[in-house]
Amino acid sequence: MRHVLAAAALLAGATVASAQPETVRWYKGNTHTHTLNSDGDSTPDDVVRWYRSHGYQFLVLTDHNFLTSVDGLNALHGADEKFLVVKGEEVTDAVAGKSLHINGLDVANRVAPQGGTSVVDALQRNVDAIRRENGVPHINHPNFRWSITREELQQVRNNRLLEIFNGHPQTNNEGGGGMPGLEEVWDAILSNGTLLYGIAVDDAHVFKDPGNPDVAGPGRGWIVVRAPRLESRALLAAVERGDFYASTGVELSDYTASNTRMTVAVKPTAFSKYRIQFVGRGGRVLREAADVSASYDFRGDEGYVRARVLESNGRMAWCQPSMVRPAPASSGSMVFIALLAVAGCCGARMTRR
Ligand SMILES: [Zn+2]
Ligand SMILES: [Zn+2]
């Protein structure tokens, strides 16, 4: 069962004492970054230096249709349990005038854009090609050029990750003009019973113009992953089972979900105040706490439960959803919770779609 850990200090990179046999740590990373190998403005070396010196533990380099070797970078900058560069690619495709960008994290070989007869067909073909190269796909910035609708995202199979925040200034995270924002899209897909985990990324291209909000600079969105060690397969397995939160500046000190309850606690900063919201089917707020920690006990009829933290200066953290189902008649009044996890989970009640 994921998220079943004793409450403990869960600072990025900090060791967590838990009842689990395995020591679990939290690692901060960015899974979407560009360099001079596509349309970024800096060398891979300079890009890696930026993240290593700004408190990250891992970085995935994802140039457009280019797989940058990371062996030399890790020889220079990698350090056990301190920093890791993971190879990756932003498979960059176009169908019917739509921009389709799908990241392949830790792909074994470069994946050429696959094309297709429709947006859904091309997305699926690219996701499948990334899986064939043993990579983990994530679908990027659906609202960039308003390219991918909720209905189209809903139809893609074997993809578990969706960007719900992208730091590039043209990715339209909030929606507008009648188009839904990415969190609204995420809630609609979850409400339909399809499990997707939401990630926040930089999509950084520009490292030579710091502080300019009109360029795609670094440090805007990231994930914090709970994993047994700082190694690419361990990190990605944790991400694909939803053992992480996404953030634009809120750090959590505790985040657990059992089969009956979700608990979130913020590591507060001096001048901020916080709201913690638990969200269910249709994006409905099930509970809001004006506090730095809160719990929610599942009733069984929520469809799913996820949590988000709103900070008083606009920063956010997003926890991952647990799918919640009513008890089958044979189970009496017990609440039946189906955690639709992908891998690495145990428990007879796990199901998958
Ligand atoms: Zn892109
Ligand atoms: Zn990109």
C-alpha cells in the first residue's frame, strides 16, 4: 500500500525513520529541462550545475528529439545520495497542426516522433514507443497552443503522468477563453475513473536571463519523490506509483495516505499562511483547513481524494490522488478503497487500469 509511513520529517533529501524495513528518503527533482542540444541557451554542464547548486537531488535532461548522454555529467556532478542526472528526451511530434510533446524519462535509446492519424493515435504511438525503450512517459503541457483536450488525454493508455504545472510562460496552465485549466482537466479525468498523477516541471530553456518571468527559466515547478535510494529506476518506480508530490514552492513535512485517510502537513515559512484542501469527484472541495496540517477520512463515495496546499503568495503543492470506491455489498459497511497503483504495491485490494 503506498503512502503508509509513520509521520516523520520528510524534507527533501532527509532520511525518514519509519516502520518500513527499507529506509525511505525524499528527493527533489525536475523532469523537464532543455539545453543547447535543442533550443535551450546553456550547455548540459551549466544546466546541471544550476540544479545541483539550487537544492535539487535529481534532474532529467529532456531535449527535443535528442537523448543527451549523462555518463560524463554524472562523473562530474553525480554523488551518491546527493545528486543524479537522468537521461531523457522530449519526444516532439505534430499532428493536424497540434503540438504533441511527450517526455520519455530514462529511455534506453532515442525515440523518434511516431506521428499518427489523430492526436490520440499519435499520443498513443509515442507513449508506446517510449515504453518499448523502457522509458517512463509523461504528457506535457496540454494547453501549449491548446493542443490536447481532456477528451483526447482520457483515451491514452499506459501513461500515468500528466503535467499540471509547467513553468514555461506560454503553456496556459490556468486555461482561459473557455478552455479549462490543467487542474480542471486533471479532475475531469480522475472523475471519469482514470488514474493520472500530476507533475510540476520547469520546462526550462533559459538560464542566462535570471528573474525574467517572460522566459522559460528554472526553479518554477518540481516534484519531491519518496524512494528507497537516489537511482533512476527507484525514482521512476516511485513516481509511477504516485509516491511524490508536485510543488511550485510549498514544502511538505508529512504526506501519507492509508486506505482510510490522507494526511498532509506543511513545512511553513515565516511570512506565509496556508490552506489545505482535500478534493474529490468533479474537483469539489471536500474539506478545507486553514492550518499547516490536516487529515481527511475517506467516506467511500468521493470517487477519488487528492490534496492541495495553497500558500498565501500563490505557491502550491499537489498531492497525488487515491481512487476511492464504495464497499461492495458483500463487504458490509466497510469502505472499499481501490488504490489504482501501477507497480511496487502490495495488498489484495489493489486494482489497476
Ligand atoms: Zn514541450
Ligand atoms: Zn520542453
